[in-house]
Amino acid sequence: QLQLVESGGGLVQPGGSLRLSCAASGFTLDYYAIGWFRQAPGKEREGVSCISSSGGSTNYADSVKGRFTISRDNAKNTVYLQMNSLKPEDTAIYYCAADERITTVQAMCAWPYFGSWGQGTQVTVSS
């Protein structure tokens, strides 16, 4: 059974950093593109960053470019999202998602393209 589990969320002050992890079980991530998405209260789910199955292509939302970095370690079956210079507007539940049908993360880093989802981890940026 395909399962994704996020971890690493928490409370951090503005300007701080967190690293989120997305660990897969029941399947190997090697052939799956991975996306990080977030949803704040009262707002729609939005794409944060995506990475291709090989790790050679990435995509970032304009709001996080230069602050967030997505990476993957297929040997550990895990994808990471390093978040630096966090802002209060980054506060949200962060979800990772996987799909093997993604052909280009630049055009397909949107939640309708992803079929398998984790339960999410809360990130709160506040002083």
C-alpha cells in the first residue's frame, strides 16, 4: 500500500528555518515525481515546489523562490523541503504528493496532477 508520511513541521520565528521530510513506504519513489503543497486556513491548496523522478528538474512557486529548496534521496526513499527565511505567510499545513505520470514538473506542479497524498504537517511561523 502506497503511503507518504510528512514530518519536520513545527513552530518557528520569522526568519527561521525548517526542513520537511516526506518518507514513502510500500513503494519506491524512484519513478515518481514529488510535489509539496500547502493550504492555509480559508485559502485554496497551492503548489510550493515539485521535483522530477530523477531529481534533475525542479519547480518553485514565485512566493518561495530563493528561500525554499526541494531535494530527494531515492536511496532513503525520502524527499525534503528545506525552508529558510520563513515568513508568517508561509504558515499552513504542508502536504507531499507523488505521481508517476508527471512528465514535466514545470507544467504539472499543481495538485490535480498528483494522485497519492500524505496527511500533512503543520508549519507555523510566528513570533
